Amino acid sequence: MAKQEIKWRLWRVAVFLAALAPLVYWSFQVYQNAAGPEPGRYLLLNIGIGGLWLMLLTLSLTPLSKLTRWKGFALIRRQLGLWTLAYAVLHLCCYALFILGLDWALLGAEIVKRPYIIVGMLALLGLILLGATSNRAAMRKLGKRWKSLHKLAYPILALILLHFFWVVRADMAEWAGYAAVGALLLALRLPPIARTLPRLRYRVVTR
Ligand code: HEM
């Protein structure tokens, strides 16, 4: 195997381990009784925030690869997208297990009490759709429509931010930070700005 290919493999494995590490850490905290009085909620909230981080990281990879032309960013895009989905599914599992106690009959009343759950579910459905169409076969089948479909990532991010906004009761500063990063990432994809990114790199290198 070529040296470069081994390097890319190691890079992908490192990203895999980095995405897995928070889950191991939080589980260990629960195991050690160091996760506070409500370990279930601890997992639910941390995994929710982890999913949001992964979503933002995934969306930052295209602008980063345009700016730097480093192939490594493009190589991990699908992996991080699938990790976002995995965190979202685990977040839902925590909700079902620790909040509902697997009693699905409670879901109706829960949705009335906490309508942001519907918003979260729509975001999860969107992530499932993107995950299911992220492989080469779907890319080939969908052709040009694939790109348009995957632009859904931005409305999905907006749904996640709305879901989070609804949950926040006191400290809006944290939410505003995530929303600002999301708005910046969206701005970077607008055609006039997206077109200038590779040229910006050229200027940085030649100066
Ligand atoms: C599948 C449907 C979903 C359900 C049922 C759900 C449920 C919940 C619940 C019950 C909370 C805690 C509210 C509280 O503090 O009382 C929460 C918070 C949160 N969720 Fe979701 N959620 C869903 C989807 C998602 C998705 C797809 C994401 C992002 C990938 C996400 C990210 C978050 C974030 C960032 C928080 C706030 C965490 C914090 O306050 O520290 N959720 N969700």
C-alpha cells in the first residue's frame, strides 16, 4: 500500500477515535457515579450537544477544504456526517430510556408539554435521509440531485438550533455562540462568498 494511502487511513482512524472518545468518557463518568444526580439526563444533554458539535464540524469541512485544498477534510466528511447521525440516534435512545422509561404511551402527552421534541424528530428524520443517501451508489443514482438533497443539511442544522433554543431556559449566550457559527457556515456556502474561498487561499500562499 502506498505511503500516502496509509497516512489517510490513519487520519480516518484518528477521527473515528476522536468522535468515539466523548461517548466513552461520558459512559465512564456514569459508571463512576460522577455524572451528577441524574445520569440519564447527563447523557441525554451531553450527547445532544455532541451531536450539534459534530453537525457544525461536518458543515465546516467543505469551506475548510476549499480554503486549504487539503484532501484530508473531504476524506472525513461522510464519516463525521454519520457520527452526527449516530449521536442523534443515541440522544433519542437516552430520551426513550431515561425520560420515557420506554413507556411510549407517554409520548403524546410529552409532545404537548415539550413541542421541541417534534422539531428534534424532524431533524433526526433529515439526518437519517442524508445518512441513507451518503454512499456512492446513492450518489450515482441521484446524480445532480444528490448535491441539492444534501443541501438539506442547512435546514436540518436550523431545526437542531431551534430545538436547542426551545430547551434553553436561562443562559442564551451558549446557544447564541452555536447559532453564530451556524450562520457563518451558511454564509460561507453562499455562491459569491464560496467562490472567493479558493482565491483567498491563493493570496495567502503568494503573499
Ligand atoms: C429524535 C428526536 C429528539 C428528541 C426526542 C430530543 C429530546 C431532547 C430532550 C428531552 C432534551 C432535554 C430538554 C431538557 O433540558 O429538559 C434535548 C436537548 C437537546 N437536544 Fe434533543 N432531541 C431530539 C433530537 C435532537 C437532535 C437530532 C439533536 C442534534 C443532533 C439534538 C440536540 C439537542 C441539544 C443540543 C439539546 C440541548 C442540550 C443542553 O441543554 O445542554 N436533539 N433533546
